[in-house]
Amino acid sequence: MLLKLGGHCSFQDFSEESCHGPGSDEMVQEENEFTNRPDNTAFTQQRLPAWQPILSAGIVIPGFVLIGLAFIGVGVALFVTSRSIQVLERDYTGDESGTPCASCANSNVQNSFGFCFPQSQGPVFFYYGLSNYFQNYRRYGTSKDDNQLYGVLKYFTSPSDNCAPYAYNSNNQPIVPCGSIANSMFNDTFKLYQTVNGTRQEVSLDGKGIAWWTDYNIKYRNPTNNPLKDAFNGSNSGLFYRNFLINPIYWSKPAYELDTSDPSNNGFVNQDFLVWMRRAALPDFRKLYRRISQDKYPDGLPAGNYSLEITYNYRVYRFSGKKKVVFSNVSWMGGKNEFLGIAYLVVGSMCVFMSIVMLIVYAKFKFPDEE
């Protein structure tokens, strides 16, 4: 029995559809709209005050002048600071007769050459430089095994295919670390001497902390084996090495013996190895080799005669490259870089020039109209 009262039905009606009177759907929809309505605030209702500048000649021209003067001021500061940085470069490729390292044509040869160094301002950094070397080549850059370099032991015996052709040697023995980057690691060594009253005194070189902190704390890790050599010969590693691991083809010693004087500076966290593994963007680059120890030389190197003893191991003839050593101090802006200051000067000069052009155009075409 169905009893309808107005827009509603009685409880005697068991039909769900008949229990909705006219207008009930509209009421539900209206309630949902009120529920989803945002707060009545200036932010949610988009009533915040706004201001838009009117770009007139009286605003644009002075703005260009101020921006140009600011850029010129910064450019002058950068350029003057860069010019004050002392840089001493010496090419030691030795591919031409008469050069200081002409006798270094053969590998594993020690040679030295002297130079005069002026009084340095502040700490001195020692770099090696290479030219015509394309570390940014894609196949070269991907030729490594990140899992292996993170210290995961199972990848020691099964290197990534990206490392080919430097994943295994001719006897099918796995290479650790594998890949072209590690295989081509720079391995020339240097010793710096100062001549005082006819006697050579070795200058202390500091190799700690020359790599990026994120590299030797996060990106690269050694296996947890102790001693480290056990990870490379299978002892106490839980793995049975069917084929002994070998070091890269062009390495003279394994990764766990890169620094015999400091056991913590071996393996994949060796500072020189990390510096080399961070690829350069341009074909002519330099990488940090050492810092002059600030314990003995807190104010930088004193002026005097110096000699650099080089163990010539790294050949560059195959790719027509050049090698050099660089001694340089730094400033608040880093190393010597005149390009940055020149770029600021050029941009600032262009802004001032454009403001002058706009002023001439405005004076010629707008002033008569305003009269």
C-alpha cells in the first residue's frame, strides 16, 4: 500500500525509488556543492591585490641603465680578481726536441725540469692537464659498472656489458674495476723540490680531499672485506672466484694497492681514481693532482727555484694529445677564469648601449607627440 504525503512517501512503501519526491536530487546536489566550496578567503577566492607595472620609457630606459651598470661593476670585479690569480703552466709532453721532457718519449722514464716560481698569494694547487682528450664521448662515459664501483661483490665476477671490451681480458678473467674510464686512468707521478742554497728539499704535497665529498662518501664504496685485498681474490667474501680477478689492462698494480702509504686511500675511494672518474666536459681540461701542504707553507710557496721530477707513464701520442702541469692559487671566485668577467662586461655594455638607443628613439618619435 502506498500513501503519498506531499513530496514524501509513507513507511508502508517498500519501493526505494518511490521514496524520493520531486526536488530531492537537486537538494543533494546543492549540499555537495556547499561541501566542496573552498574557504571564503582572499587567497582561495583569488581576491589578492595585484600590481602590474606599466612599461613606459621612463621605467624601461633607467632600468636598462641600472642593470647595465650593475653587470659592468660585477664584471670589473670578476675580471680584476681573475687577473690577480697566479698561474704557472709547463708542457711536458716531450714530443718535440728541445722541450724539457724530450727524453721522456719512452714510458716509465723519470725526468725533471726546473722553473722559477714567484711569491704566491695563498694556498697553491697542483693540476695535471690533458688536451685533445674527449672524456665526454658517450660510449666512453658509459663504459663502467656502477654496481661494481659501489662495492657489490657479485658484480666483480660478472661485470656489466657496458664495460666491453674492458670487462674481461683475453683469458676471460673479469677486470675490476672494469670499463674504459678506469682503464685509461692517468698515472704519471710527480715530486716537487725547492732548491735552497744548492740543496734540493722536497715540497710536501697533500692529496687528501681532492675529490668531491659526494664521490667518496656516497657514489663510490669499497667492499666491506678487511683487508681489502680479500675482496679481489675471493677470501672471506662468500664467493668462489673460478677465474682470478685482474686489474685493468693498463694498470701496473691492483686497486687495493693504489696508495701503499695510506690504507684508507685504496680501492674505489682512492682520491686520484675518483678525480679521474669524474669526467671533463671539454677536450682540453685539467684535474687536481695535489695541494701544496699548508702545514709547512701556510702562506703559499715562497719565491725561488723549483724542480719537478716526473715519472712519465701516460702516453698521449696515440690521440695526438698534450700534457701539462699547472700551479695556481685561487680566489673567492675559484680559479682563473677571465671569460666570466668578460661575459658580464659584454652584457652590461649591451644594456647601456640599448638604453641609449631607446632614449634616442623615444626623444625623436615621442616628444613631438606629447607637445
